[in-house]
Amino acid sequence: MRAAWQSPNFSPSAVTDEDIAAFERRFQVTMPDSLKAYLQTCSFDFEYLSAPIPEDGLDADTILDPDYECSPVMLEITPVPKNDPLAPLSMHMEGFRSDAEEAFVSASPEDIHDMIPIGDWMAGAGTIVLDLSRPESEADIYDEDTWSIRWFDHEELDWKALSTT
């Protein structure tokens, strides 16, 4: 991330192995190495960024086509501040879990236990989670049902359909 975004808003991360272990114990999850590396790479306090996203969706052919038409989309990401760096992630985790039954009508806390909220699509269109039940080693760029990053559309959420994919 540091190499791609040159900004005074970034500084070396303050997240330690002990911070991650405490988070994992508290929420009874095991973070994948990629999330640990992300959290330990740099610190930042902002929550919004604009990213070019393919206009017709995120299928593999679109993602891999360098000439595809993209539009800027606002994403909300969980900040990793210098002081108490995992506090925002912990707060989002608590809120996501406590709201499960209300937001996901037929979901139980067990259904979302392996999900870590990492942001919000289009800054309000639904939560983006890292689904730990989908191993990174089994991800297939051509099969979105294997992707570990998932989006829960706040307007069209059908938990039963989502939980079977």
C-alpha cells in the first residue's frame, strides 16, 4: 500500500503481533496472513477513498482487462490509526456482530462468526467483509463464489441465498 499511495497521510503501522493475537482471542477468529500484513504495513486515519471500479461489475474478465471503462467509486475503509490501531476494526466487528439478527433477517451470530467487516461499498451501500470461511488458497478469480471478500447489499440482502454460496 505504501508504494502505491504516496501521501503524508500514511506512516508505519503501530499494529503488533500482540495486538493481532488479542483481537483474534477477543473475537475468536484467526486472521489470514494477508490481513495481518495489511494491518501491519501502514497507519492511516482517513476512512474514505475513491477507487476506479469497472462500470459493469467485478467479474474476472473485467478485472483483468486493462482497457475496460472504469468509474470512480467511493469506498469506506476501516482506518488503522497510530494510537490504538485496532480500535476501529474492533468497533466495526462489535457492531457487525451485534446487528446481525436485525440487518440479516435470517442470520444468527454463528452465521457471521467468520466474517470481519473491513469497509463499506460506495460509502453506505452495504458492508464489505473478509469471509474467513473461504480459504484464500481456494480462491478462483473466475468463480466469485470462492472469493473471500464479500459485499452485503443493504437493499437486496437475502441471507439464505448468500449463505449457500
